[in-house]
Amino acid sequence: MPPSAAAPRAEPDLRRHGIGELLARSARRIPEQMALAFGTRRYSYRELDETVDRSACALAARGVGRGVRIALFAHNSDSYVILFFALARLGAISVPVNFMLKAPELAYILGHCGAAGIITEECLRATAEAALASLPSPPALRGLIDATARGWQDVPAWLSHPRVSSPQVALGPDEPIQIMYTSGTESRPKGATLSSANLLAQYMSCIVEGEMSANDIEVHALPLYHCAQLHVFLVPGLCLGARNVLLPAADPGRILEALESERATKFFAPPTVWIALLRHPQFARRNLGCLVKGYYGASVMPTPVIRELSERLPALRLFNCYGQTEMAPLATVLRPEDQLRKLGSAGRPVLNVETRVVGEDDEPLAPGAIGEIVHRGPQVMLGYWNDPEKTAEVFRNGWFHSGDLGVLDAEGYLQVLDRKKDMIKSGGECVASREVEEVLYQHPAVAEVAVIGLPHPLWIEAVNAVVVLRAGASAGAEELIGFCRERLAGYKTPKAVTLLERLPKNASGKILKRELRAQLAPGA
């Protein structure tokens, strides 16, 4: 063909490849293989795919279609998985929301993304209704997963909708398919917008770097609103045709029971949950010999715990996963053979990610130098929803700026040292220190406050507030903690409050949080 001739353009359906198609392909390949178990319910790939189609038809009949945002505010369940895929098939945008958020926090997300609907469950209905009541234009579509209530539609009826047909919506590779809200390093959550192309590139990285296969049997216990459990483990497993067992929560006893009874080969959890498993009285009594692949992330696994896991589960191969929502989310992996050789390392960039450590001028630094961690590649999000300024800020000079500080060694292994803007990771959850500070500043007795993360034996890092009271005012630590508890999710509420006469500051008046950490850390 002459160079000047235009290449023919195929119909969009011809090369359609998105999140909505992954499950359907597995169903055609292995229709009778067990795809998903939740409680007493078990779905083959054929049954799961058919239920997704029924749910998509029900949602379409209610006006849900391409680009419509629907919030998923619920605990883990088979319905959650089904609705995620049903929305993707319609070209709608799912918005997973942390079920620990309070009504004002939920209301902000619903308003910011312009949600047209919310799907929740009975135990969260009061929070959802309070959030909806505070909005000037609340979402019209309201679905309840596990109960019936006035003003709410019955989600089980959607799952058994009589019409079974697969929606034919051909999305472009860079059209939004999901908005994942992350606290990040700012006072308000930001909506990281992901496309099918972002997620498909990330799934490939997960499968290759995590040594995943169709023979895996995996127990999923962490919340599906979190991108790690959903996008690093569950969806790649369904894409491959693996067997997936979903638990409602990360209860150590139930996890151990499921790992044994399902003969699980694969499990992911943050270090806090691995530690809880090791300390559980059932651990020594359970037969976990089939468990050969273990994954952790969100914080560094303490060296004694790595050694103990290796001794008590000698067949287990550990992988450390580092990333963030904006990377869809996996960015680097520390492989099993490097766990002890590279203690504290986050590993090397995954297949579809390029990573650097840069200085203030965004130029790459030499090995051993501390700078900001930046990434690029097809996994990088489309941008922050409805926030072009913050998007431009993190995308400057052609790289995604993570806000994390780190160092690369001579072999290209990354060590994450700190957060540039003081994000705290407590029990695997991100907490923006500024968000907690702004709540404490609302208390009439508070003059100054600095929120920091301090080492904790269970949560790895715990939220701690350091407060200076106004002259003549009085307030105790318990009062201030209670004040936060009424306004913030539990994981954001300070575990402790320290009262000081003054906060350490530099010459320009900036609070020196590093000095506070050094002063208040256990054993300091």
C-alpha cells in the first residue's frame, strides 16, 4: 500500500477488548470451571457470566449506560463482583467507595463524581441516606443488595432479570471505566480515573510478575473497594480462569478456615493481616500446605515476620507489591528470591511500568540518591476526575509524580522512604494527615495541630495527632479523639493525641514533622 494511502478502519466491535469482555472470554473457554464462591453460593464461569448479563440488562432498563457513574458502597459479596462487571459491559463508570466512610465523606464523593446511582447494603443504608439527604441533586437510582426498604430497589431482582443478552457497547481504549477515589496527600479525596487500557496493561503486569496462572485457587478477603484486591488479584484471576473464593471481611479465623478447606494456593494481605494470621490460635492447627504464593503490600513487612512465615510455611513464596491507585495500581514487585537479600525494598518496576527517582528539576538521580518516585507507561491513569490542575501537576514533564520519596540502588531496586506530603498508611489504608488536621482545627480548644504516622505493632503505622491548645482552653486526648471519631472514618481517627506547649518549626514557620516523629516514636 502506498505510504500516502489511508489504512482501512475496522468497525469498533472487531477489536473490542475491555473489562466487560474478560469474563465472557473465560466463560467461553472454561464454562463449567468454578469461577467464584461466596458463602454457600458458587458460580461456574458460565453462570457468573450469565448473571452479569442479566444484571446489565436490568441496569440498562433503569437508564444506566455509557459514561454514567454508579457508586458501589458495600462490603465484599458476589453481588459486588457481578455489578462491577455489569457496569463495565454497559460502558458505565463504577465508583467503588470505602464502606468505612461517614456520611459527609460519602456525600463529597457522590457529588464530586456526579453519581447517578448508589448501590449499598442494609448495614450501610443509614449512612447512605444521610449522605443523599445532604446533596442538592441526589442520585435517583438506589439499589440495596441484601434487604428491601422503601425508596430502594431490590438488587437480587436485577441479578435474576428475565432478559439474558450481552450488551454491545464498544468503548474506546481510553474511555473511563472506573473512578477510584484516593485520599492521597491532599485534604480531599481525588478521583483517579482508569480506562480498560490502563487496567488491561496492569493485569498483564500482575500475571507476569506475580506468577499467576489458571491453576490458582485464591482466597480474597480484603475489601473490593480497594484497587489492590480488585485489580491486582480478583480480576486477573477471573481473566485467567482461576478459582476465586471471596470472603466478606478479613477475619483471621475465617481466612484460615477458607485457606484450608479450599486448598488455596494463593493469598494477598497487608502485613497487619499476615501478622494476625500468625498470631491466631488456629494457625498451627490448620493444614496450609497448598499455600505456595503469598503477596503483601501497603507497607513494609517486618523482617522477623518474613523469617517466621518462611519457617512455618516453607512452601510459601512471598511477593512484595508496591504501587498506588493512579498506577492501576501495581508499579513494582519484590520477588521471592529477593525477600531477605533486599530487605525493606519494594523491588523493581513491573512489566508495563518504567520507574525513576528524580530531583527537584525532574532529572533522574544517581543510584543511592533520595528523590521523588515517578512512573510512566500504559498503566498510568487518565487523570483525576474533574480536576485538571492536579492532573497537570502530577503529569508534569511526561511522568506521573507519585509524591513518594525513594532511592534506587545500583541493581535498580526501589526503596520507598517517605511520603512527600505526609500521607500515613495505617493497616493498608491511606490517610491524608492534612484531612485529619483540618478536622481537629474545628475543635474550639485547638490552636495548632500536626498529624503524623508512628510505628505500631499491629497497624504498622498509626495515626497520631500532636496538639497545642489555645491559651486558657482545656481539652483532653480522649475528647479530641472522640471529636474526630464523630467526623472521620475509624481508620482516620487518631489512635493517640499528644499535647505539647509548642510545635517544632523551621525558620520559615513550617512544622517539622520529622522532629515530631523522632521525638514520639516508640523507644525514642
